[in-house]
Amino acid sequence: MRNGMKKGVAALAAAFMLAVPAAEACTRLVYHGHDGAVITARSMDWKDEIMTNLWIFPRGMARDGSGGPNSLTWTSKYGSVIASGYDISTVDGVNEMGLVANVLWLVESQYPTYDPNKPALSIAAWA
């Protein structure tokens, strides 16, 4: 995609986000462009400030699922930068290979009951 077209699409997405009235929900927009280009935009419409901080995690870092005694464990293959919510969970992130994760929360969601016989992964570590 030509550089001018990328800027035009980004400006259009920004204008759209500014023109939309305030809502009390998280929203995500995805544009699928030419040559596999993908542009996303999202909002974090919360009643209160979520105390966002940016964290940098190096590749090769030992990680765990923070889901109790039977948590998943792994070693990160790539470094990443994430935005935290309340410094307890990842809400957005990108790794050094360009993989992006965005988490949208819905209070009405229902999750399976914890099964101690299966490896656990906290919702805070999904992204």
C-alpha cells in the first residue's frame, strides 16, 4: 500500500473516531486493506480511569498463567510491549514480530468453572 494511502486511511479512521458520540462500551474497528494491510482502532470507554501503564517484557522471560496451582508455564519467544489495566492485566500489547492483542471486557461474560485437572490461564494473562 502506498504511503499516502496509508496516511489517508489512518486520518479517515481518526476522523471517524472523533465523530462518533461518546458511548459506555469498548469498540474496535478493523480495516482490511490491499496487500494484506490491516489497520485497527479501539476505544477504552470506562467509567473510571484504569491507571494504564506501559510494560516492556524481554524475550526469553519465564511466564506463568497465574491461575492457581496448575497454571500453564512458558518462556516467551519474543519481547513485547503491553498496556496494563490497573497494573493487574494486559489490555493491549504487541510483540517484536508484530503480533497484536487487544482485550475487550464484557461484564455479562460467563466463563467455565475452574477445573483443577486442566492447566489454568488467568483472564488477566490472555493477551
